[in-house]
Amino acid sequence: MRYDIEGFITFDTEDASLLNLLTGDCVELSQTSTRLLAELLNHRGDILSRSEIFHSVFDQYGARASNSNLNISLRYVET
């Protein structure tokens, strides 16, 4: 799936990338960061609890859900 962010960023979940259409810069995300960003974009304007994020981003995929793992994934999405 592709998401348009603010008209100049394209987020592609298939190849786990963020592309800046203005500069051509492309960043590859980890699988966890890709799931996290997709979950946040799918719930724009909603408040998601930490437990909802843990379930949809980690538990559902057999990954270890922890505050540390979430913080690391958020760090990759923010960069």
C-alpha cells in the first residue's frame, strides 16, 4: 500500500520505504517500523493506546512487545 504524506512524502509498505518527492531521498525502514508507521497512518486523528500498538505491531507478528522495542521503532520512524 502507498500513502501520501503532506503531498511530498510517499510511504510504500511493500518495499518499506519513505521517498521525499522533492529531493529524491529515500529511506528504508525495518519491518517493525513499517508496521508502526502504517498503523499510525491508518488511525490518523485517533489516539491509540500503547497496548493497541503492542498488539497490532508486535504481538500479531510474533515479535516481542516492550517499551524499549516500541521506542526504538519510533526512533526509526522519526528519522
